[in-house]
Amino acid sequence: MNTEPPREIQDAKPAPRRGSAWSDARAVLSAVGPVLFLPPALAIADREFSLFGVPALAIYVFSVWLGGIVLMALLWRRDRAG
């Protein structure tokens, strides 16, 4: 019994992954984004500071949220462009 794969399969090279670096960047962003909302990160932003009456914690939360959305959109667009 021959357990060796056919010659065509042996010579076949795997196709290069298109956009793998951008896919990896999206995965990292998806993992790091929620970490920025954990209590230790929020405690760093919880200061007695306000900008136009908006507390620093609210500025931090909405800035991180908006930044995550913008970065994800840019990474998605870059991956779709090729």
C-alpha cells in the first residue's frame, strides 16, 4: 500500500496569503481594543480634568471607541484594496 501523496500534490506550492499582514493587524486591534476599556486602563484616564465641562474619562472612552472604529475601517479598506 502506497501512502505517499500523488506527484501533483507533492509539487504544489501553497498560494500566498493575500493581505495577511492587514488581517493580523485587524486581529490585534480586535484583541487590544477591549483591553483599553478594562478598569485599570479606565483608572488611568479617571482624572480631575475636564475639557469644556466634559470629564477626562468620557473623553478617553469616546476617543478610544472612535479611534478603534477609524482604525478598523482603514485596515478593512487597505485589505480590500489589495
